[in-house]
Amino acid sequence: MKDIAPLTVANGEFYPGQSGVVELVAGQLPSGSAVSIVAHVFRSFKPGPTILFLAGVHGDEINGVEILRRSLRQKVYNKLTAGTVVVVPLLNVYGFDNFSRDVPDGKDVNRSFPGSVSGSLASRIASGLSRNLLAHCDLAVDFHTGGRGVFNYPQIRYTPDDEVALLAAQQFAPPVLLAARAPIKSLRRSARKALNLSVLTYEGGENLRYDGQSITEGLAGIKRLLAARGMLEPVSDPFARVPHEVTHSAWVRASRAGLFQWTKRSGYPVRKGEPIGTIFDPHGVKPNKRILCPRNGFIIGHNNGAVVGQGDALFHIGYRGDPTPG
């Protein structure tokens, strides 16, 4: 019977009620060391959806790794009432060891999907994930942070025309929901196209730096999503809220280089013409350059760097409706 058939993940078979850890070998480093992906599998006795929680696609994005580490240590998935959960706390082990976004050949795993068993290391990692894990799942949540010096307010990004993803995003209920198309060859875009699999992208904090709010929100969102899907018993939720939904976003960029200080940060609404930051001349000769918000909206990301170049991204503004400023 289908309901009691084993779930095969890499070299492991899991019957209803079984849990365990499997290891997927995705490639090899020049030293001869294997690039291994550790996956935790939790299966309830009762049938239900299979959800993948994934972090560390970019090796320097630590908050997602910490979110999933805490969820494992708190034994969140040991209490499943239905379905199956697969947890991969750290996909890009090489990047993690080297404080790097990428793998040794400089390629980005999240621009290498669906991958190839005979391609670059990034492509092999993507292929191993696609074949061994994504193919078994009904939904996936991929945890990320902002890049170097860029802070992302806790948010879920989902594909605009994907109703399954929208419902899951609302069930996760982070502070912000952003309808945004995923980049070409990204996990979210490839999974939707090749497997008809809905993927949520969680963004919170910046790279190589813990952010308490982003970690707390991510962990609460996991529990909220599983409870909404009947996979965990509902519990009181101190963070319950209606997310701030935005349908478009745009970056405000530096019109000149210099020393940058924001005066309005992520997580706050802004109005068109409102001062949100200043760029200073490091030599103290040129007048200060005030940065004015170009539209009404909500700041979903900002640059924490003290020194910026001309054209650098400073503020990520989310908004609803007409993409023209106003």
C-alpha cells in the first residue's frame, strides 16, 4: 500500500514512524574530501505532505543554518502528527567552511539548478538536491539572508502566479510577504518549472552575522506552517500577525560615493519625499547628499555599510500596485 511504502532518500529508506539521518555525496574537493549533504528525515505514522526545510545554499548565510539547527535541537519534528519533514541545515559545506557564498570554482549553487551529475561542483550539488530530495517533496522552504552588508527584514518571497506558494507563505506568516519572480536557474524557479514544486524563499538578516529577530521569526514560521498543514498540534503563537504584503519592490541606489548613514531602516513604512539617509563626503568638502524616498512603501532591506560606491544599493522598498513612483 502507498501509505506504508518506504520513502527512499539517498541511501536510506524510511517507513511510517521512522526517522533518521542520511548523507548525500554531491562531489569532491581537490583535497579528495567528499562534499556531503546531511539530511534529517522525520516521518509520521499518519500520511500527509512532505516538506523540505533547506539552508546554507549560500555558505556565508548563517541565519538559516541557525534556524534549522535550533529546530532540530528543540525536537520540533519529533512531534509530527502527520506527513514527513526533511531538514537540510547546510547545503554548501565548502562555502560555509570558507565564509563564501559560492563553491571552489566560483559558481553560485542557487544559479545552477536543476543541475547535472556531470557538471561543475555547483551543478552537481544542485542535481543531488533535485534528484534525491526535491523530487519527493510537496513544498520546500529555502532559508537565505541578505548579502555582504545588506540586511533583509524577515520576509517570505514567493512566485506571483503560484497559489500553492501564496497559501503556504500566508501560513508561515512572516512580517513581510513579497510576490517576486525568482532568478533564472534558481532553486525556486527551477523547481516550479521542472517539478511543479512550490518553493518559499525566506530572507532574514545579513551574511556572516546572527540576527535574533530573523532567527526567531524563521523558527516561529516553521512551527506555524506545520501546524496549519495539520502536521503539528497547534500551540499559542505570541508572534501571530497578518503579514505586510507587497507586490513589487525596487532599490534606491547611491547617486554618489562616500560615507553612508541611514536614518530609516528596514521594517518601517516610508512616504514619498521622506529623508531616509545621508551620504557624506569623506574629505568634508562637498555638501551632504540627502537620500529621499522615491515612493510610498515599506523598507524591506537596507545597506549597513559605512562606505558606499556610486550606484550601490542602499534601500529596498516594497510596495503594492502600480510600479511607477507615487
